[in-house]
Amino acid sequence: MCGIASMLGPCGIYFMARTREATRERKGIEGSFLNDCLCSWFCALCSIIQVARELEGSPMGQSMSRV
């Protein structure tokens, strides 16, 4: 779903950022909506992968950046 949204321009970026924000809040990860927007805009594929791993509970122990 986020992959398709990334092709929709600003509306898709907004949708992806909101999804990332909801995932961060659900998992207690610090960050801001502006950071989510920037990650979704400039690193869309990486952002999609990070959200997917967080929601699946990545066995590799990697998670969203807590910077």
C-alpha cells in the first residue's frame, strides 16, 4: 500500500509519513512528523522497509532510527 502511495506525489508522501508516525507512536519510538515526512520523501523505499520490519517484529533486531 505504501509503495503505491509513494507514486502519488505529495498526497502519497503525507500518507506514508502518517503511517510511519502511527507506527512510531505504537512502538514508543521518538521522532517527529517532519522527520517522517523527510524520510518518506527522500528515502521512500527505506522508510517502507523500516515500517514493515517494525510491524512484523524484525528477527534481525533492526528497527527505526531513534536519532
